[in-house]
Amino acid sequence: MSDAKNHSGLSRRMFMTGTVSAAAAAPLLAKSTEAAEPSPARSAEPRELSAVSMRINRQAYNLALDNRTSLLDALRDHIGLTGTKKGCDHGQCGACTVLVDGKRVLSCLTFAVMAQGREITTIEGLASKDGGLHPMQQAFIDHDAFQCGYCTPGQIMSAIGCVNEGHAGSQDSIREYMSGNLCRCAAYPNIVDAIVQARDETRKV
């Protein structure tokens, strides 16, 4: 049976064919239009910096830092004190431990702006002015309390904090309060022995 035609002479088949073809071509036309008119690129706006003043190893520093800068990155990348190690960068290994006003702090989880006006001590600042080692540093040497050495700065800083906080009265207490510092080489028994040796002298420093 032939297709019925309307008064303009357009058959139903011709009408349907034209409609389907137009619908299929519509997305292609839209894509070509989008490609011809790319969206303008967003301009990158500089982030505001904060002025941060702190004392590090008995020396004053004035820095201009992004508010998101961690104390760890400020020490390593902006001041050049690379003794503080970046281990896990998630506050789980203790390699980044420093002392802030005498108390141990995980510098990877601390924003540098939080240290405004504080006294910070890193592993580089433990030696005396004449170059003599801190008692805890000497004890770690005496007891071979390290192997690869990567965790050692954080272990020593945490050990001093442990003593200052009054948690070094027994070996069990030392193990408990040093448990946040991990040593892949498993020098834990020697670390405990080093802390026992140095705890009395550390209290006097």
C-alpha cells in the first residue's frame, strides 16, 4: 500500500525520514558549536600569605607563608632545617616530632601559623653552643639506639618530650609514651635503654 500524501505532496515516509535525520544531527551540531566557542579559562588568583614570627633553635625567624603550610614544610622547605624528617605525613610515625615550648608536637599535623610567637626546638638545636651533644643524643649513640637513622631525630625529640612530661619513670611507661614513634629497624629496646640513661641529665638541661 503506498504512503498517503498530504496536500503539499509530502508523504508520511518522507516526513518521518526527515524528522529522524534531524534528531540524529542535533547533538553533532551542538558539539560543534561548543567546540567553536570555548569557555574562558579561569584566572589563577594568588593566595594571601600570612606573616609568621617564631623562634627556632634560639633564633628569630619572620616568614610569609600560605596559611595551609605545615610547620614541617616551613622548617624543611622555607628555613632549610632538614633534620626533621617527613615520614608518613599523616601523624602516624613520629619522624617529624619537634618541641614547641618544650612539649613534643607532630609538625606534619601542625600549621606553621599556629606556631606564631612560640619557641621551637628541632634536632639541629639540641647541641650546646660549644658543640657538645645533648645527653639524649649521646645516650642514643652509647646504646646503638638507631640503625638506618631516619626515625632517629623524631625519636630523640620525642624522648626528650617524654622525660619533660614526667613519663620516663619506668621502662613500661617509656614504652607506652614512646609508642607513637615507629622504628622500622626495631631498635626499640636500645631506645628505651638510652632514655633510661639520659633521663636524669635531660631533666637538668
